Amino acid sequence: MDASMSTEDVAHRLAAIRAASDDGEVAHGLADGLYRDVLTAIAAGAPDAPILAAAALRTETIDFERWYA
């Protein structure tokens, strides 16, 4: 596992999700990938885990269609 994810990495990923917000399927996939990667970094011992988690949760402020089964 890799704990090297930074808040800057998350910011870039959030920008990509915003850019894809007109395509809910793509944006949702990007958000899921971000959550997975942040959780992996936290599990690997990322020293700034609370900050990474809070940054990743900002996906909830991005308006795109979300589907749940």
C-alpha cells in the first residue's frame, strides 16, 4: 500500500471530477476511485489522514448525477 497521497493530489482529482460533472457516470467513477485511493493511503499510514479524508469528502459538494442500486 502507498501512503504518499497528498492534499494536492486530492485537489487535482477534485478538479477532474468537477470537469466531468456533466457526465454523471464518469464523475461518479472518478469519485469512487478517489475514495478508494484515499482509503488506501490512510490504511498505509498517511500522516495527514484526517486532512485527506476531509478533502476527499468535498466530492459531496460537486453537483453531478449519482445513481445507487
